[in-house]
Amino acid sequence: MPAPRCSPLGRLLLLGMMQLFLQFVTTSASLAGVVIQETPIAFGTIDLHPSGDTIVIAAEFDPVPSPSATRSVVTGAHSGLITLAASSTEEVHVDISCPDSVILSQAGGAQLTLRDIHKHSQCNDSGIVLLQGDPPVRIRLGGELVLRGRETSGDYSGAVPILLNYE
Amino acid sequence: MSTDNLEYGTRTNPMCRQNKNGSSSKGTRTTTIRQEENMKKTWKSSVLLIGTAMLGAVALSGTNAMAAGEITEIPATAVLTQSVVESLAGTAPKVDFGSIDINPAGDVITMDCKATVGNPGGTALVTAGVTKGSVVTGAECAELVITAANNLTVQVDYITGGTSINLVDSIDPVGNTTVLVLSDVDALSGANAAIPLPVVGGSPGTIYVGGKLTVPPGAKTATYIGDYPITVNYL
């Protein structure tokens, strides 16, 4: 007895379904957002109080309050910013993951720890939704510097890796 | 098993229709059963195919979701400055008891520059106090000046780790066994533990430092010196 064969109609239907799956996969690949603007997290110039201080950029609030210091004088500080927009007609879901801390380094080797980035930023592990035609979504970024007062003066810099996971 | 079963199998698998062969004899009946088994195999094959395709799609879809992630690095910067400057000022940048024409019986010389509520930094010395008639000239409290760009409150711990120090002959500290004792610096100076000094950003704050010097009887003529640590606390 020969093995049963698919009729042309059956093959066509099967191919149709496969194409549907393939299209689904292809469509998933094309779902994405676009970072259209990035602004650094800047603590500006900190005239550090000798006994130390904690400088906070509380970007979890909207609007972001002025960077705060208890005893030091801070000028020129502002929160960081990522602006996202949809790049396709499909709805895009984006998870935004921020680190808890990063190191800021100075040319001479001195380091500062930028802490509580996740706490003081608008990171959203559960995600946001991007829709084409909607206003861009702004993700503000902050953190805090805990300074003891004996840190080396100078320019410090580092990078905060933000993971954008499109779904 | 009957043809109905076959037809049922055919109906429930719309993608692959089974060929219908004879149907009246035993042999045919047997054949029909085989056909149904083949139908089941075909059905299973189709389900497996679709399932595999779906799993593949889901897996690929998941892979794409992960692959669509990106890391954006946002620069973070800070410029640290420390504008606080501590310096000694005055005509003699030190706690200076000047020249003491000492009573041979010894004496206690007091330079009172202590803090008051109105002058938390203390006050410049007017006249050194004595208890036994010694004559003091050129005595001067030290002036510690604090400047900063921002507002500060300063409190000084004098003679950190003790209450007094000894001043010894600056030329012959071994041969001259006379020792003068400097004490009560905290009580006779400004910005002490009891009354801290507020310093306004951009304006210098002056802290006067005095003390009490005990000269023993029979002290030799000499220049006596000593150093002591202080701790400047910024509150």
C-alpha cells in the first residue's frame, strides 16, 4: 500500500500556513524602536563640601527636580535622556533595563561610583509601548554620587549602559 | 471498520485526502483498515509538521525578540572641585606669646581669644594676662582663615589627642630641661566645640587661636617652640 500523499490543495494550504508562520517571524524581526536622541547624565561642577555630600539627580520624577546637594554647591547638572520612537507601523514593546551603578573615572585613576541609577531613572523593566505617530517617549536618567569629601578633584566620566529590548 | 471511518479520517484531515480503493470484500476491509492506519500516520505527520512549524516560529520569534535588543551607552560626567582653603594669617602666623620678661618665680600667661556668641571665630588679643607680674610684649593669637565658595560651618578641635603640649628650647632642647606647658587652647580660642563658626561662601572666616602658657620657676632664657595638631571639622 503506497503512503498517502497530500493533494495539491492540501500542499497549498500547508504552504500557506508555513508562509503565515514565516511572515509572523519576519514581522517580529521588523518590530523595533529607534533612539532618536541621547543626552548625557551630567553632575556639572560640584564644589564639594569638605565633609562630603550626596549629590542626587532624581530623574524618576517628572519634571526632574534640580539636582540636589546637602552642603555642596552644584552648577550645570542635569538628568540624562533617551528619546525613543517607533520605527514601524506595528506596536513595539520595549523593556528598558538600567544598571544599579557604574564607575566614573578620572584621568589620574581616581574613581567615583554613580549609584542608584535604576532607582533614580525612568527605567521600566516591564516595558513601554511605542506606536508610530505617537509622540516620542522620553526616558530620563539619573543617579546619585555619594562623596566623602576627600575625593580627588578633577573631571570624571563614564558610560551608563541602557539595555533596550524590543519585543 | 467501515468506509465511514475512512471518510471520517478524510474529513478530519483536509490537507491530505486518502485515495479510496475497493470496499466490498474482506480483503478490501483489511485494506481499509490499513488505509486508516496510514491516515493516522498522515494525520500525525501533518500535526507534527504543523507543530514543528509552530515551535520553529515561536522559537524564531523569541530569538528575534532577543536579537532586537540593543545597548545604548549614555555618558555620565562630573567635575569635582574643592574650594575650601585653610591658611594662617596675621603678622605672626602662629600662636605667639611674644617676649616674656618672666618673674623668676614663674608665671601663667594667658592669651584669651575665645569664642563668644557674637564672635564665634574669637577675638584678637588685646593684652596678655599674667598672674605674677611678668611683662609680656608682642603676644598675638594665631589667625586661621577659612575661605570657601560655599557656606560652611567650622568647628575646631584643638590639640587633637590631648589637652596640652610642651614647648622646649628651640636651640638646645636636650641641654635646657625647662619645659613650658601650653594648655586650655580650646577654651581660649574661636570656633571651638562649644561655639562653631559659620563661614559664608565667598567671605573669609577668621578663627583666633590662643591658650595658656605655664612657665615654671627658674626657667632659662630661650626661645621655646612646639607644634600641635588641630582638626578642622566642616559641619
